[in-house]
Amino acid sequence: MTGLHPPTSVLFALLADARLPTGGHTQSAGLEPALLAGLSVADVPGYVGGRLATVTRTEAAVAVVARHVALGEPDERVAALRATWDAWTARTPAPALRETSQRLGRGYLRLARRLWGEHPAVVALDAAVAAVRVAAGEATGTRVRASDDRVQPPRPLVLGVVGACVGLDGRQVAQLVGYDDVQTIASATLKLAPVDPADATAWVVAAAPTVEAMAAGLAHLTRPQDVPASGAPLLEEWAQQHARRTERLFSA
């Protein structure tokens, strides 16, 4: 895409496309373990709302802050991105949720490097990833490979950086995270339960006002310490249980 400058609206649509090669198709946003734990299909809209108020809200806030700091003072970007990464880690206690987000982050980062690799925001993120890898190696006394998922940035951190690259504002970045979560759940439901596709689409439409309200409430965030800690203990427990299952369609 070197030399090409599509409209921001087109780039927003691209990033919201489920066909984006980041590995998103392997995720159900926690729906599979929720259904296995007894959640009924009729309760999926409520599940969507619960995610938007907790896990998704935190991730959207991280993305908003990441976008802001990636556009900040050049000599402060790497440290600020690491601080935002730390804020996400502190607010995501479940190892299964961390691993899922970091696995997706790896896919998004690969895409960011391919399409916007020379952008200062991506360069800063690469430097932050390298610093985290070095710190992890020093802490364990071993050499940590660049491909190790433990030192991959989480999905919202990379999405925020990509938002900075393509000209999205904070509200749009939060909208993107919220929409992606809702449509992931809707798409996964079609594979996990006998649901009319029109009903699944209706869930996404019905969730739109909640996504908009969430985005509007987070768009002003600029500091890692302002990221809300909106925990969801039951979702975290379901994710941990799911990670130990041998028969499943999605990794989370």
C-alpha cells in the first residue's frame, strides 16, 4: 500500500472486516466456553452487553490510549506504549484472556508491519516489543524468541497504533474494538448453535447504541492510568476452563 492513501472511512471498514488476516476467525470472544457452561442462545444478547461493559470496555480504552501515545512526543512513544501495555496486563488477570489477546496482537502487528511498517507509530511499537522481549529474557535468564506469544503486544495496543497510522480518532478506535467484539460473538454463534443469521445480525444492530455510548465515554482518555479496570470474573473462569479443553471449535 506504499503511496496509496485511501479515505479514513475505507480504512475503518477494512479494519472492521472479519476477513482481515489476523486470526480473528479462531476466536469466539468467549462465547464457546460460555455456551458450554450453560449459557442459552436466548441469553447471547445479554452476554454481548456484559462483554461490552467489562472486557471489551477495558480493551477499547487501551486502544484509545495507545493511539494517543503513539502520536505523542517521539522520544516518549516507546515508554508510553510500554506503560499502556502494562496497564492492559494489570487489568487482564486471566492467563487465557491474555494469551488470546496477544495471539491476535501478533496477527495485527504482522499486518501493521506489512502495510504501515515505516510509520513512526509502528516503529515505536516495534521498539517497545523489542524492549519487552529483552526485559523478559533478563527476568528469566533465558533468551526469549521474537515469536514467543508471551512477548507479543495485545490486540488493543496494536489496534490503537494502527488507528494512529490510518487517521482514526479515539472514538473511532473504541467503536472498532466494540464492533469487532460484537460481530465476533454473532459470527461464532452461527457455528455453535442453530441460529438464524438474520437474528445474529439483529444482535449486532441492537448492540450499536451500547457500542456508541462506550466509545463516546472512552474517547477522551490519554493516559495509561486512566484505563478502567472492568473485571469479569465469570468470563475469566470460563476462559480458563476452555483453555484446558481438547475438543473445541475456537481457542477462546
